[in-house]
Amino acid sequence: MADVPTSVTLTTGYSLPTVGFGVYQLEPSLCAGAVANALKTGYRHIDSAQYYENEAEVGEGVRSSGIPREQVFITSKVINTLVGYDDTLKSVEESVKKLGFDYYDLFLVHAPHGGREARIAKYKALLEAKKRGLVRTVGVSNFSEKHIKEIVEAGLEKPAVNQIELHPWCQQRPIVSYCQSTGIVVQAYSPLVRGKDAGEGKGIQNAVVRNIADKHGKSPAQVLIRWSLQKGLVPLPKATSPRRIEENLEVYDFALDAGDVVAIDALDEGARGAVTWNPVGEA
């Protein structure tokens, strides 16, 4: 069996669980309960953002779960409408207050919007938040190699994480290769390609994926998550039903064989396979 780790060590020395629970578009009324259920099921990694408007509910879910804060890895991201250093730093302070704990494990620049100057200003603000103990690790989201090199060339600490849209139909191989070769962990959002795109032969409705799932006695969602893991990625599936939440974590007890991986790899459509905003190519 192709072994995959249940956690990876970031450049800051902290441990990141390799399957996270995403809360994008989870309404506040559902978010706290879903987070608590996920943690009780065994998740120890929650992915949120300022834009999602549910940071407070994430904190509520952690508290109601009974799981100690130090055992949970929590991420948020700087909203794209912020462009300056001061506003970014203030927003992180507000996010920490909303969470109801003393710190975030990871904070990301959500997207490369605004040009180089804005990107660097936001990133510097996150590094200052790290210095103040509000954030333990700093990273980016939707950044290309060019965007990351801007940070390195500015003499700043290299991002520990780059979170991008990533699934078999949008594999983003150049940026994945660059990150993995330089020690940057790649997190995969939208790993299941659910919703409207399922009707386009993508995600859990895809025949290739379903056939592989049948072969292993697993669900199509589990196959997609397992594919991410075997590619060295950290997938962030989202679910609300207790059974789906549990199912998405039951991915460490089987392995895709070489033929399975080749078949799924062949589904790649490049940039046109993206099903979200995917601003990696932004100037």
C-alpha cells in the first residue's frame, strides 16, 4: 500500500494534518455544529477565511467539541479587499478576537490581487502578526511561482503553504512542482468538485472515478481525496452531513494503484478545468 502521512511538518516546525475540513459557504447557523462534528469525528484541521464570515462560528465549534485548542490546527485568510499593511494587521487582530482564542495556526494572503506592492504589504503584515504571537505560520493562497518569488526576492520569509484550487481536472502542475521542490506545502481546495460541476462529468459523478471507487469498495469522494494525498497534497473537503464528514476522513486505509493514478491524472484539463475563480495567473 502506498503510505501517506496523516500530518506533515511545516517549515516553522508545526504539524499540519493532511486532511482538513473546509468551511467555505457554510452558513453561520450550520458552521459551528459542522466543525464540532468534524472534530469529534477525528479531524484536527479546520480551514476558514475572513471572506467566509464564519470565523467566530469556527471558534464556537472548537469549544463545543471538547477538543483542546492546542490539538486543532486552524487557518484563516486575509480578505481581498484589504491592500495595506496597517489594515491587514488590524484585520488579523480582529480575526483572532472573533475566533475566541489567542492565535491562528496559519494565516494566508487569500489571493494575489492588487499587484506586487499590495501583496508584499499584506505578507509583511502577516509576518508582523506572527512576530506578535497572533499567528504561528504564514502562507499564501492562489499564488503562482512568480508571486512567491516576489516574496523571496524581497528578502522575506518563504511562505510555508500555498493553497490553490486543485483536483484531477485542474492539476496546476507547474506551481505544484515549484512548491514541492522548494518545501512549500500545497493545500488543495475544491478537491471534490461538487455542486454544479458534477453534471459536467467532473467530481464524484465522473465515470473514471466511479469505476475506481467500485474497484476499491470506496466512495468517489474518498478516491478523489486519496488521489490528492498520494500526490503529496493536503486536501480540504467540505461537507455538512455527519456521514459525509466521517466518510471524507476514511481515506488512510486503502491506496490507489499505479493504474488508478495514471487514469485520474489523465483527466487534467489545465486552466480550463478550474471550477472556481483560480486567480493564480494574475499579474
